[in-house]
Amino acid sequence: MHKNRFSRVGFILAAAGSAVGLGNIWKFPYIAGDNGGGIFVLVYLATVVLIGMSIFIAEVFLGSNAHKDAVSTFEVLAPSEKKYWKYSGFMFLTGVFILSFYSVVIGWIFNYVVIAATDLPTNVTEAQSVFMNLLKEDTFTQLFYYTLAFSVIAYTISKGVKNGIERLNNILMPALIIILLIMLVYSMRLDGFFQAIQFMFYPNVEKFHSGSVLIAVGHAFFTLSLGMATIISYAASLDKNVNIVKASMIVVIMDTLIALVAGVIIFSIIFNAGEEPGQGAGLVFITLPAIFYQIGAIGNILAIAFFIALAFAAITSAISILEPTVMYLIERRKMSRKKATYSVAVVFYVLGIFALLSNTSSFSTLLTFGNKNLFDWFDFISASILLPIGGILVAIFVGYVLDKALLRKALLPYMSETVYKIWLFSIRVLAPVAITLIMLKEIGVIKI
Ligand code: PFF
């Protein structure tokens, strides 16, 4: 085995570590609730199978075929069009923007592990003021935990694929799954459990609108870490002779199951306390902590377990966001891993500080442009614009540019001719059309 490559299980856990993150435990439950619950979940599952899974397989194929950094991957696999594909490096920029707000949220989560252990807010009003105070006034605490989070991320990457990334994922991912399973068993015994199941899986057609389909597609990309060279770069460190279709399916299934389980847990606890399923950040950082307090001693343990699980999920994702750029610098600029990691980390870190400051009351005016502060801009630019562009690029490259003989040779041992045809249709037609629609909607060109 190559000394700095993933084993098969190592790759599956690391790719799942990348996929399972804030997107699953924080975002999926509330967008599912907002968009009609069960029917949204159904549409989401369909988009994951028909579009997300296809692009995931395509990215794993690209990486494991070229065994190079993402830009070189495009160049090597289409040598005659090398001069165009060198621009695929813009995907690294997506990572810069995502990590800049993502790691700020990890800082909050670290802080909430401590709050869970020491001083949970006693009710929702207090929880609201604790959270708002952290965001707007307590810059020092935010910076402290943000720096801590960033150090863990950078240190792990500096240790390499095998000794850093694989080793950390081998510990954190099973730990995350165990914590979630224990919490699931706990939530099954609550009165709110059936209401949660109903909320998540009962097809409430009324709340569903055509835009929900696009939200589902956009989320499928974000949650599967697609469109920004992450999966390509991880797969580049995959040992040869791995069934890439099966490995991809396992990761996609794990990601989906964890999102569903997280939703059931969170809503069981929320409904059990007679609370309304709030929205976004509020659900995890405001409503949940207050409920955990009201549960008593077990609540403290649950709260600690929950925020540790969230931290594990988010850290393993953040690492995967940084790795593609680091790998690029190592391969193309011949930097040592340490030097590459710390050069990239400094840039990301500083940008993240601006995102962090843009939420504070002292700097929000200075760092707000138009109707969004920098934190929201980074989220919007990456998730709504750059990720979809990256997704289209992969789809076009694999669907139209790449030599089909190469594709058939790599994939047909692992899928039937019919499945291959469906996959290719998804890559050539379904994915590019769906992604284009998302983008046009997000930037306000079309209204659906
Ligand atoms: N998939 C992660 C989540 O669901 O939270 C976020 C993410 C990680 C997006 C890595 C993109 C990426 F490259």
C-alpha cells in the first residue's frame, strides 16, 4: 500500500467525514421541516440518488484515475484541452469561502460544548441572549474558540493523509455514529418521537413548492461535498483496485442516514418539550440548549454529547475543505505538506476572522455590503454560485470531454450496462440542467 494513501475503509470514513457535517445535523432537519417534511425528504432522496450519487461517482472516478491534485486531474485526463481546464482551480476559491464561515460556526460549537458542561441557559429567552451575546458582543470568546478549531484543522492536515486525516476520521466518525445512535435510542422513548417521525416523513403537500426541488438539489451538493474538488482530492489518495461505485454508494447512504437520524433526534426532543421547530441557527444554538437544561442532569449529558457530535462532524468536513488546496501546493508548487498547510491555513484563517467580525455589533456596519454581511456573503457566494458552477464543470467534463472508453473501462466492472446508461444520462443532462436552474434561481434570474 502506498504510504500516504487511504485504505478502502479509511477513504470511506474520510469521505463520509467530509460529507457528514453541519449540512446534515443542523441544516437538513430545518429545511426538511420548512419545505413540507415528508414530501421534501422524498424529493431529496430522489435527487441524491439521481444527481448527487452520479456526480459523487464521477468525482471519485476522476480522482482515483489521475491520482493527482484536482487541477492536474482535469489536465491529465483531457490533455488536448489542457489550457482551458487549468481554470478548474477556481474550485479552491469555493473552499476558501466555505471554510471562512464554516470554521466560525465550529468555534461556536466548541464554545457550546463548554456551555453544555457548565452553564446551560434555563429557558429559550435566556438561550437567545446567550447566543446573541456570543455573536455580537463576545468577540474574544468567539476568536478564542475559532482559533482553537482552526488549529485542530490545520494540525491534522499537516500530519498527512494517512497519519492525520485518516487517523482522525477513524476515531471521530465511529464516535459520531455511536453518539447519534445512543441519542436515537433516547429519543425513541420520548413522547415527541412519533410527532417527529410524522413531521419528517408525512408528505405535507401544502408547504411544498416548486422551489423546494431546487433547495433539495442544492443541499444534495453541499451535503455530499461536491463541486469543489474535495471528493476528487480525497479519491486521488485512494489505493488502486477499490470498487469505486460501491465505496461511493456507502458514503452517500451514510450521509443520508445520518441526516435523517439527526432530524428525528432533534425534532423528537423539540416536540417533546412542546416547542415549535424553529429555524436555522436558532434550532441548535437556542431552542435545543434551553430544552436540554429543562431535562435536568441527563439533559447536560445529552447536550455535551450532541455538541461533541456536531463538532466531530464539522471538523472532519472542514479538514476536507482545506485538503484540495494543500494538495495542489504540494504537487504543483513542490511545497512540503507542513509549509503548504500553514500557508493556506493563514489565508483561510484571516478571511474567517473577517466573517466572524461581520457578525459583531462593533464591525457589522463596516463589514456589511448591500443586504448581507460578509459571513452571509461567503455562504451565498460559495453555496449558491461557486459550488453549482463546480458541479456543472464536473458534469460537463465527465459527460462530454472525457474519453468514453476510459469511463466504460473504469465503471462497467462495477455497474450493469443499464445503470451505466442512467448514470451517463444523469451526468450529461439531469445534473447540468438541475444545477443551472438552481443557480438562476439563487441569483434571482428566474423565480420558481
Ligand atoms: N458536506 C459538508 C456538510 O454537509 O456540512 C459541507 C462541505 C464539506 C461542503 C466539504 C463542501 C466540501 F467540500
